[in-house]
Amino acid sequence: MNYLTLYRQWRPQTFNEVVGQRNTVTGLQNAVREGRLAHAYLFFGPRGSGKTSVAKIMAKAVNCSNSNNGEPCNACPACQDINNGSFMDVLEIDAASNRGIDEIRDLREKVRVLPAQGKKKVYIIDEVHMLTTEAFNALLKTLEEPPDSVIFILATTEANRVPATVLSRCQRYAFTRLSITEVIDRLREVAGEMQIKVSDHAFEVMARRSNGSLRDALSIMEQCIAFRDHDIDESQVMDVLGLVNNEVLSAIYKGMLEQKVEEVLSHLNSLIKQGKEPVQIARDAALCARDIMQYKLLDKEADLLVMPVADLEELTSNYPNLTASQLSRVTKHLLKLADELRFNEGQRFVLEVGFLEAMEFMAELKPDSVPVTQHTRQQEKPRKAKPNPSKKWDDVMERVKAVKVTTHALLVPAVMLGITDGVLTLGYRPELKFHREKMEEKVNQEVLQSVLAEVLGHPVEVRFITLEETAEQPPVVRKAIEIFGKDKVKIIE
């Protein structure tokens, strides 16, 4: 016999076996028992919450020859054939791959045919929101006046994309995300039946990372079993999923709160060397900030996703001045960073800059604006000769680092090309587009211009160029031509 994945092995076979969804299951079971069946149902809710499983139980219940209190017996020929997928009168359609009008027209023609094996023909249309507008219109007529022998069960994760005309013709049942406790209880039952030893913390990590989806939780457990077979603990679950350890996340946030740049970068470098994906690092750090915020606001009532209570108690007690507003900004920033990392080639540098920017949100005394050096009349003495910025670039970089670490990190790979008519030109290689665009932002430009004015003693404008192939040779990039050659310089306005 072919191997079945855990979520298929443990798919509920009766209403009573369904995890959670008590109100929905009770309503459907009562409808079957009392014979008050609607011609169309819409099941909507998050993935892995049991929509398709309940639809198949419903199909068995309405065709079962030995139904008991609305429950299918799973022993009669109809129940067994539905379980095996060989029952002719239960048709499961994936709307994601059968979304056109031709498929729905074919369905409309077959609907008129009487059941071949059972009492009712049941059409289960999964991901129904994927149907085209024309397909929905074609389905609408059938939903309005279906034969008595037909039941439609539409399932979707996005009920808002189903037309109102279709919604109004269905009985709607909302499937809710499962609680952490419900998922853990089911995982514990599965582990017990399989005689696999799993630690409580490992169960908790699986449940939290499944985000309320029992199917995802069982898939995670199956991965861990394949990796370890028996005696699964928290660290093994983290390794299998490529997640960042809670202790490391706590250490990173301590470094951010104490503004210890070297410490934060050291932890990030260590995670990269361990093979952790930058996207996952940013995402886990964002979820950590979210958990800290929840715990700070709700204390023991917080619904936590990744961090244990003990770590959160330590962070919030040691850093009482940390505000929910700061944590909210950090969460948004790191989620945006995770999204940017998915489409960026220079992931490591983008990750480091992103965390340095997040550190600014975590500073307890964050300035409202970029500091600008004030000069008195006595300080503004005429100069006989303006200093060459190339000779003072190291001083400029040191001062920028003291004012704003992220701006300094963006300037490190830049090439200082010289100054012409009061305009300093900085060049970036083509693959450093991210750095150039970030430096062109007003806040970073103001930091650099302020420091230049302080170090050089006079205001200086800044211009950024990208160094790549072109025939143009403007005077302002003579230095670039000397360094890189005349065929590799182009000014991007």
C-alpha cells in the first residue's frame, strides 16, 4: 500500500473527529439528521481549518445507508467508496485549475443526470474564488434552480472574492483558525498513536508555527519524524524549519536596545553561517517584536507566536522604557525588510542595513530630526583655500558613523570621485543599486551634507552616480574615468 502523509492518515472521518469548528459541525450534523439540507453551502476560512474534510464528511453523511444521529457509519458501501475516492456521485473540483466557463458548462450538463450510486450527487468546488467572472455567471443559474438530487459545497479561503449573487444563494459556514491548545492536543494524540516521544516545547513550536492550520502542523511533525524518527525536541524542530532560536532573537533585541552595533551584526553573521535564510531571519525578528509588543500591552493574556513567556518577561522588565509604538514600527519595518529580501540579490547587506535601521527605532532617546551643526559668526571665518574632500573623506566617514550608523553602512561601498563647483560626486557599482537609492533618500542626504559642512567648513551638495557602460563622459566624473576607464561610467539622473 502506498504511503499516506500524516494529514491524510489523520483526516477526520466523522463530524465528531473534527478538531474545533464546533458550531459549524453541530449545525451541519443537525441538518443531516433532520433532513433539512440546503442545495448549496459555502465553507470559508483559513487554510488547514478543515473545510474540505468537513465537505467530504458531509458527502458521506447524506449518502450513508446506516447514518446514526447524522454521522456517517464509514462501513456501508457508499461511505467506503467515498473514503477510497471511487464514489461516482461525489465530485471534487479544483477551481484553481478548472476555472473557465467551459468547465462550468460541462458541470451544468452533468448536474441533470441522476445519481448513479447514492442518494445525492455532491459537488465539492475547492478554491471557488478562483473561478472567472464568466464561470461564476454560468454557475449562478445552476445554484438558483438545482435538481433535488444535487448538493453544492463551495470552499474558499477568500470569501470576499466570491460574488454577492453567489453568496446569497448559499448557506454560509465560517471555519475559524484553530487555537494553539487544539493543535497541540491533536499533535499529542498523533504522537501517542505512533509511539513517538516529542517534548512539550517542540509541540508548542509546531503549533505556533502552523499559524492555526492543523494540516501545516501535521506536515511539520512529519518533517521532524523523517529527520529524527524519535525523541523530537525544540531545537530539532527549529533546525528542520530553518527558524531562528529564541535565545538568539532575545540576544539580538538586547543588542538593539543597548545600541550595540557589533553585537547585532555578530549574531546576524553567525546565523548566516549556520545557513539561515535572510528572509526567515527578518521574519522571525518581526514576529519577535510583535510578541514583545503583545506581552507589554496584554501581559499574560497575550497571544504569542514565537517567543516564550520567560524571555518576554526578561526583556520587558529589563527595558521598561521601550514603548509599544517603537515595537510597532520595528515590526512593520522588519516585515517590509523580509519582503524586500525576497527580490534582492545582495541579501546579506540589505539584512544588515535593515537591522541597523531597526536599531534607531529601538533607541530610547531617538532625536526627532537629523542634527545639524550650528556655526556662530566667530566660527565662520573666511578660508584662503577650501580643503580637498578626498583628503578628509575618512574624517567624514567617522563623523557620519557617529551620527547615523545606517548612513555610514550605505556609504562604505561608495567611491568618492571628487568635487566640482561645490558638488561632491559619489559613485556606486551597478549591483549596488539598493545602496544608491537609500542614500538618495532625504534623511540620509541630510546627514551626509551636515557632516560635510562640519568637516569642510562650507556647504556641499551631493550627487550620486551609477558606474556602468556608456559613451558619455561628463566633466564631473573625470575621477571615475581615471579609476574605472572611460567606457564604464554613466550618470543616472
